[in-house]
Amino acid sequence: MTELQIINDTFSRANTSVGAAGTTTGVGNNWTDVAGSQYNIVSNKLNAANTNNVFRNWLLRPASEDCTDQRMVVKFTFASSGVVPLILLRANSSTYDAYAFSYINGNRRCFIYRYNGSAQTSTTLLQGSDTGVSFVQGTQYVLDAKVVGTTLTVSCYIATNYPDGAAIQTVSIVDTALTMGSFGLSHSFAVTHDQVITYNESAPTSTGYTFIGPTSGIVNTASAPFTLALTPAGSIPPVDPTIFTPTDNGGGGSFSPSSIQLSSSTQQVTVTYTPSTSGMKTLSTSNNGGLTDPSSISYTASAQQLVIGTISTVSQGPTLISLSATAASGGTGTLTYQWYRSTVASFTPGADNIISSATSLILSDSNLLADTLYFYKLRVTDSLSVTATTGQYAINTRADALSLTLGFIGDSISIYTPTELATTGGTINPSSALQNMLSIIAGSRNVTLVNAAASGQTTANWLPATSQFINAKTAFTSMGVTHVFIMLGANDSKDSLSISPTTYLSNMTSIVGNLTASGFKVILNMPTYTLPGSFSNDFSEMSTARIQSYATQLLTLINGTSVYLGDTKAYQYFANHQNELVDGVHPKVQGVHSLARLWLQASASILLPLGPLYVNQNGVAKSITPYRG
């Protein structure tokens, strides 16, 4: 609301001539003459330098009539001659700077100046317009000056067009040195100042208020905040303060606080709602200030918080991805599920990415693009339409139907490069030899090996909670591994560790169970022979006995659908061919090919059910007979 204070003053004070320096001769209306021919702002009054026609012989209104609300409007009647009023903005009180706006006699051009009061220098022209304004004798005009930030704008109107009509001229400047001071008004020759209108810009009166907030929550739990705010922004209520009362209209809940006040100083507040029973509630507010109440809010209270489950991979192919999710918990009534898919990360579930009929915890998503990254989300909804949505689950389809990607978990035996190759730079090891052999018999299939084996590792080092296992599983998933080879046990059997067959089985059960639950198929290979007395007698006759017990324990994990029996012959082979071991444990070059060949014979029909297999111990193709276990 804009309040107008009209000061009735014909401003009939006499013109003033500046007298001699240091005197008050000719200085009227309580002006003070300062030393020399330069003049300054003193006690809210202005004298002008005699070299500066802009300020010469003009008077300011007394400080008691200044406007300090960043705006001044002057209404005046144009006389037969002379200059129309000067509006002055006093700013930067420590330096006595001033800004002046004036129409000059004659061509009546419009200018804005800055006067450096402390330096007592001549005025600087900041903005000017040579476009003349033809004032009509006896006509009333209005000058409107306002400051917004560092911008000073002054407009001139014919009085009958103010304030809704167009200005006949506007001049504006931006000056970073500008700071708000107070407005004053000069006297000019033969001009009658009819009125000075001081604007006190205060907040408008409120026309209404808003009531916004959440639409769902949990029984006996405070909601997220609701906000009550007067409109328009920055307004004040017609009754100051106005009291607002929220209610759930008999729903049995409570608000905190239960009563709210909005005023000229507090125009927005928040309140929380705590339902005592589940179901739909109607929340609304009333007030004692005559403001129109906003629409009510439909709020759903759930018996307990709805918590979504987690997603895991069952399997993936070039055109198919199978996922499963654990059941959600909480909520009210029957829970329903819906899957969504996108190729865009951080997508919002909606009608454009919904998977039709995918409404169970198991998803089999077909007709996909090969070698493409997909993002999935699962949304659960309870009987009160409360929803919860998983974070996105990212998974790649495999590159093509003729690809075979294997993961490998093991110890140094699996990745040992024989010392005979040190001089030639060769890098063959049992795992890579298996990959080469598979590539020979795989035809057009691409065979990829993701080898996570690490030297010196036991089954305890590969438990699912270890970073080694987590990193390996992440690599298997990102590369599209379908089958994971495992050969562990040699290090478990050392006398220095002496892991019992029971503990070995427990560790392997955890490892295999986690992998199969994530959709991998596992091929278990029995640990190989270690020569008693090797590695400073850390491998002994007891070690070989433990290894054979480990092999027996592994048989209990085989189910033929997700856990397959791999090689069982390597132990006896190396017991009979100790000459193929470089140190009683690790294979020489010939032993590398022998171990890989035994792995291949046991697993090729699982991986590549293609008929006859062709490979010999040196990796050269030849017919062999596969065996299972």
C-alpha cells in the first residue's frame, strides 16, 4: 500500500544572492556561506560554486521536509520564464556528495549531475538529453524521482497523465557510488511549486494466503512442514496480526503449532501435522482476518513407512535382462509393484518408460538391444496410493549372442607364469591358457576372461564382505560374466593356516551363495596337488590330506543348475606328474597346459555344448573326449 503525504507549500521563499565569502549576506532561509567562492552541503543545505550554474542561487527545502523513502514526487506549475524545479538527492553523507536533476532554461534540456561536496569541485554531468520538452505556461507538471539500488531515474509527466499515463521524458543513470540519502527540492525562477508529495513505500494489504505441503505421511509421525504465506509476497494482513487455525476436519490428528499468527513482520510460517490413524485426511485452514481460505489438502496417512526392496541381477544376454527384487515392507494393505526402464540415467518413472505387465518382483525384460546400458527402477504402491521407488539399477546387455565371458576366482596357481618364460617375455598361465583353448573350439564365439585371481589368497580372503570379492563381483557384472570359475584351497591347506574342512566348506558356501544369488553360474574345480615339504615344509602330508577333504566338501555344493562340478582330476594328475611343477605347487609351462586342458575337459560341455572338442596340451587342435567331473 502506498501512503501519500501531501505538503501544501507554495514555496514562496525569496530568491537568494550569494554574498561575500564567510558572511551571511544575501543568504536566506538559514543557509550558511562557507569560505571562498566554493560552497558545500552543510547541515542538509546546499550552496553552489559560482562556476557552476546548476546550483547557483537555488534553495533547498528544509531538512524536515526531505523525503528519505527513496522516492520524491514534485508537482509544479510552469511560469513564463525560468527553470523548472531541481530535484536533489543527497547521498554519501561523509563526503557530502549530491545528485541533481534539472531542466535548464531555454531549450529545456534534461540533465543529471553529481556534485563532489568534499572536494568542492565542479559538477560532473552523468547523463543528459538534448531533446527539448516544450513546457506550456500555466500547465501543471510532475517530476517523479526514485532510487533503486544504484540506479537514479527521474521522469517528467503532464500532471493530468500522472501516474498512469506516459511520461514525456525519462532520464536514468547507474552509478556504483550512489547510496541512498535523502531527497530535497530546489527553488527556481518564476515557478510555483504547488505540492510536494512524499511517498512512504509500505507493504500492500494481503488479498489472500497459501497453504501448501506434503500429501502423505506416517501415522504418529510429524509430517514434513506445511507453509502458510500471505499473498502477494511481502504483503501485510488486513488484521494485524491475523490468526490462522489449521484442522484435519475430524481426522483425529494434531497440528504443531495449533494456532498461527501472521503479521506485517511475520508473513510466512510453517506447521507440521501428526495423524493418529491411517487413511485419507482433509487438511484445511481458517482465519479471523476475512482472507479467502485456500483449497484443502488431501493427506494420506500410512500405518507404517513404506520401504522399497533391492534389485539384483538374475541373468543377462544380448537381448534379455532378468532381474529380481526383494519384497517391500511397511505400507498399508496390499502392495503392488511396477517396473520401469530407460536408457537415460536418473530418469523419472512415468508412462513413457513403464514396462507393460511387469508387475511382479521378478522381471524378464526381452527384445533389448545388444551391448546397451539400461537403467531400471521398481515402484511399490500400497492400498492408500502411497508409493516408494528404488534408485536406478544399471546393467548392460551382452555384446552379442556368440560371446562367452568367464570370471575367475583363485590363488597364485591360477595366474602363475612359469619361470621358463622369463627370458622370452611370455605370460601364459593356466587361466589364460584355458581362454586360448576355449577360443580354438568356440568357433565364431568371442571368449573373454575376467581374471580376479590373486596370489596367496585363501577362502577367507574371498568372503563376500571383503573388498577383493566386492571388486571382483563388480568387474564380473560390468563385463557381462555369466560363469565364474573357482579353484581355491591350496593356501587354506598350509600347516601355518590349517583351515579345517568345516571352515573351508562354510567359506565356500558363502562365496558360491552370493554369486548365484546375483545371477552367476559357478563352476567349482577341486584344488590341485601340493608336494609335501614345499615352501619350507609349510605344505606337508597333512596339507595333502586337507586338500582331499576340501574336495569332498565341495561336492555338497553341486546342484547341476547354478553350481556345476568342474575339474576333479588335477590333484591326481600332478601327484603323478610332479615333474610338471616348478616348486612342488606351481606349474611349469607343460603343467600350465595340462591344468588348463583338465579344466576345459570338465567344463567345455557346460560352456560350449557344441559336440566334439579339439585341443591338446600345447593348445594345438585335436579331438578329445570331454568328461563331467
